[in-house]
Amino acid sequence: MSRLLAVVACIGALCSCETRPAPVENRDTSRAPVTPQRAKKAPEVIKATRADPPPKKAPAPRVTTETLTGVATPAPWLKDASRVAGINTKAGPRIVAAGTGWLRLFDGSGKLIAEAKGIGGANVLEVFDATGDGVDDIIIGRGMARGALDIQPSLTIYQADLSDATAQTISLPTTQRAQVIAVEPASDKAGDLWVATFDSKYMVSMQRALFKDGKWNTTEITKVRVAGDIASVTLGGKRVLVVARMYGDTADADGDVYIVGGTQQKLPSTRGARALVSVENGVVMADGWHKQYGTKAEALLTLVRKEGGRWVSTRLAKVPGRHGYNRLRIGDIDGDKQQDVIAAGNGPAVAVTISANAEAPVRYLSLGEAADAYPFDVDGDGSLEVIIAGSKPAIWHRR
């Protein structure tokens, strides 16, 4: 009986205990009940409110020794060179290389032959007969560089021995942006050059440099906003100056390519161009530039020639994963009797035949980033190699 009473007591106790209500939200009960909404996640809000991102570029192909066209023999003695060229001398072919504060001459094996010192980085390095003596000269344009910011631009013409005693200097305007863009022969006469150099942060001064009475004198032709390059092109037996602009007259305007002087006749291009090289009756341009170079710029190589009184444009190549080249050269590097365009300044150096009449796959010439690439017969065997400056300097030759 006592056991039964204990059980009854326990049941009574359980029934008398208060059940603790579940917590409720402080809501307005006068309104009709609504179905609670899910909390919005931050990523979903961002996706719903912002514009779709621009499409990504196709990735640049990875260049290996297997995909390389030809063979790139390492040239460690070209380390730290930003510009390269080649010059034929009485002693044989020589490689010219320039970096910050120096200009050097090597033989084909990499032996140092001569050296000249200078101030600033190497913006421009060209080889042609600038003085009219029938012998090629070495022309170097120097400007600002890391460790040499507070300088003014300079343009110096050396003979093949790099002797300071025979070097000639062309005075350039004082500027807040010490950078030489390009130097080109202005005519077939001796001592006549076109020089492009930054006059201010955005404006480039186009000048005519003439050698007279033992010295060089410059005269400004015009100013151009953000020019990338110039080219001396022979049309109808006369040289004309062609300029490539990366941007137009305003920050939002696309660049263009046109002939300086007269009506400033425009050449067909896809937006702005960073580089030019002259060919018979025209130019090859590295066009497709866009200020949003990470997403919208295209690395195009385009041949533009004057035929029958009009300009004819032919797309030679569109290089995937790149935004545009700033160095162009011409030479038959594969021995097929057709000129090739060699491009550098944005990834590995590439080449494409100038006779291509449609978009063509390019040939890769270097394994690393190529700052410059110059076709030249390094060993004197009658065929062209390509001298490459950059992260993996090399001498390219066909297999």
C-alpha cells in the first residue's frame, strides 16, 4: 500500500510541474501571421546587385622546350639587358646590349668586346647609318630607371667601338618624364632623324634632328598625346612619319595610327597601338590596345599597306592571353624567303609571317618574358638568329 501511495505522489508531482514555454520573438501579434523569410546571404546580395563581371581572357599558352619553335640557347651574359641589337663590323658580327647605366658589345660567344657607361635606363637601341658615312652606328636613348629617377633624357650615337671620343650627343628637351620613345631615319640623307620623347607626363614631342656644322640641332614638329611608337615609312619615294597612339585626345578615347603632317591621314587600326615597324608601302602595328588592358586589350599584329591609293589592312595574328606588344622587328628568321614579324614586350617573343592573309598561329621564340627581340645573323652563316633580352636571355635559331 505504501508503495502504491508513493507512485501516486510522484505522478501528482509531475502533473503539477510548470512547463517552461519556448522563447518567442517580439512580434506584432495584431497582424496576420506570415511565413518567416530566410536570412539573405551576403554573397547572394552582391551577385544580385552588381553587374556581371567582364569575360575573362583565354589563358596564355605555356611555352616549353617542346612547344618552342626552334632552339633558344641560353645567353647569361645578356642578363639585365633591356634592349638588344646586332651590328656588322670589320671584325665580324657583334651583339649590342644595353641596360641601366651601360652599353656593351659582345661577339657571338658572349665575349665582351667593348663597353660604354651612361646614366639612366635604356629606352631605345637602334642600329643604322645615322651620320651618312656608309657605316652603321649604334644609337641609344636613355631615360628614367630604377635608381636613376632624377635625370633628363639623352640620345647618343656611337661608332661600333663604343668610343666616347667619337660619340655624338643629341640634346633633348628638359622634361618631367625622362623617356625616349623612338628614333628613326627621316630621310636618305646623312644626319637626318626623327626623334620622339616625352615632353610632359602625357604629351610626346616629335622632333627633327639635323646634323650640321659639326653638331646636332633639333626642331619640334608637333606634340602628340601618349604616343607609343613612330615609324619612318617610304611612300611614293618619300619618307613619311607614322605615329601610333595608345590613347586618343581624352582619357576615354581610343588610340589610333596616323601620318604626321598635312591632313594627318589615319591608317586602319583596332583601337590604339603600342608599336610599329615599317615595311614596303606600309607598317606592321601592334594594335588592339585598351585602357582596361587586363580584360579588353587584345594582342594583335596587323599589316597595313597602301595599295592602289587606299590602305588595306590584314590581320596577321591575335595572340591569346596577352594585352599587346611594344617591340616589333622584321626579318626572315626561318629561311623561307618571306619576311617575319618578331614581337616582344608582353610575354615570350613571338613571330608570324608577314604574308599571312588571315589570323595565324604564332611561333614562340623564348621561354621567358622577352623585353626585346632582334633578328640578326649572329654567327655569320647567312641565316638570321634572334637575340632575346628578358627573364631568360637567349639566342634563338631555327632547328
